[in-house]
Amino acid sequence: MGKLRSRVRARSDQGSAVVEFVLVAPLVLFLFSAVAQISFVSYARSTLIACAAEGARAGALADSDAATAKRRTRAALGDSVVAGLVRSVDVSKERQSGISTVAVTITANLPLVGLLGPTKLQVTGHSLQEDY
């Protein structure tokens, strides 16, 4: 009698793995793509911030100008993955609390999967302006 019950139970479980896979696979795929997307956006943001700060430091030197800051920012972007995403690099001289600063603003596109979230990223790097 015990063998008969195990055979009946085994037959009733057949095919359930396929159904479980079909129900779970989309959730796992969604979670994986969300983590990958967040990772790429974080990488792009940190790379753009570092390049903007590098350009601001180069533009803040006593004998530099806005063109130098822009050139240094583009060179810092170099061969990185995010270089192709950059829309514009803007350099401005600002005065904050009586202190002269150079600000480099980078605007970039974010290629998002599924159009979830922002599609534009704007970062700014600041540096104190050197005096003679």
C-alpha cells in the first residue's frame, strides 16, 4: 500500500518543475536586470563626477582658462564607456561666499532598459580658483 501511494504522489508532481520555472524565471530576470542597471548608472555617475572634478582642477590653475578645463575633462573621459554618453561639457567661473571657483558641468544620456528612471544625468565638479 505504501508503494502505491508514493507512485500516485510521484505522478501528481510531474510537470510542476516547468510551471515553477515559468513563474520564477521572470522575477529572477527582472531582479538581475535591475541590479545591472543600478550598477551601470552608479559607475557612470562616479566616472563623470571624477572627470568633472579633474577638469575643474585643471581650469582652476592660475594660468588656465575655460578651454583648458574642457580639454582636460574630455581627456579624462578618454576611452571610458561613458564617453559616448556625454552630451555637453560646460565650464563656468562662480563666486561662492566671496571665493572664486571653477565649475565644470557634464550632461550625459543614460541608456536605461525599459525607460525606468531618469534618462539624463548632470554632474558638476568644483575647484578653488588659484590667484597669482
